[in-house]
Amino acid sequence: MTKQREKLQLPDHANKLLLHSCCAPCSGEVMEALIESEIDFSIFFYNPNIHPVKEYLIRKEENIRFAEKHHIPFIDCDYDTDNWFARAKGMEDEPEKGIRCTMCFDMRFERTALYAHEHGFKVISSSLGISRWKNMKQINDCGIRAASHYPDMMYWDYNWRKNGGANRMIEISKREEFYQQEYCGCVYSLRDTNRWRMSNGRDRIKLGVKFYSAMSDES
């Protein structure tokens, strides 16, 4: 049985949170935990790494759908892919969780922190860390670094996986029948995932066709 959520409180007695979201499956549990704790928050969607645009739009629309269901403000930021590719230059063959991913987290959190600074948010956080495929320390380090550029701002490094959070993430995804992305997001992740799949006798990823299902045992 999945453990009950604990009552959450924002650090430093802050009154609202800007939550960077990468996708609906990762943010679903985080959003419901915040709502249950009666924390005032807004979703900040800034993910110029996601490729191609078809995949980007599907992930964004799924996140919008869930935010609207719960009446949560959704801030749709720029899809400045040229900027992302410029920063990734020379890192095309770096492995997942390597320096390219650090660059990517830095870029997204820097924009999150800037928006927070300009709009009166003292605390930022992200749904990225709930995924078991991510390095939580790497993500937290990037978030803390981005927040440190502004006085009185902090990155909330709460562990969203604990107390059953990771399991509830899957349960919510199935209940809501979210789109089930099959790679991290960037063109190099898509390339490397397809290479692995083909070397293991599997078909290449087909965009926009796989969804979580309440009738499925897939995680």
C-alpha cells in the first residue's frame, strides 16, 4: 500500500512556490502533494531541450490539461531551441546524466529563477527529481546554483520520491492516462535510446502513441 503524503510546508515561511515542470507524469504527484498541503504554487514550463516539436507540444498540452483540472496557474515559457543547441555544442556525445544534462538543468533553472525573481517568488523547485531515471543530487545542485544568483531566493530540494511519492507518480499517470514519453527529451537522448532499442531487437520510438493506462501493469 502506498504511504500517505506528509503535510508539506514551504521553507523560510514562504507563501508561494514556482514549480518548474518537465512533464505531466513527473509533476502529477508533486502537484497533488502541494494541493493537499494547501500550498500556493504556479507551474513554470520551460523545456527547450525537448525534441522534436511534436513531442514538446504533446508533453506541454498534457501538463496544461492537468494544471487546468486543478485550477493551477500555468506559465508557458519560450521554446528557444536555438539557445539550447548552442549551449549543447560540443556535448553531443556526452552520456545521459553527464555534463550535457547539467548544462540543460542549469539553463532551465536559470530561467525559472529569473522569472521567480521578476514576479515575487522566493522559492523555486522542480518535478524533475521525482524520476528514478534522474540523478537527484545533480538536479538539486543545479537548482541551488540557479537560485543563488538572487538574494533571498532558495531552491527547495524536497525529495518527492520518498514516502511513496514515486509509486503515486505512476498511479496518477495511469489514472489520468498521461502520455508516456519513452526518452528523456532531447535529440541526443532520442538518438541514444533508439540505438539501444535497435541493438536489443526493439522498434524505434514512435512519437505520440504510447499512453499510461489504468489497465496496464507497465511502470
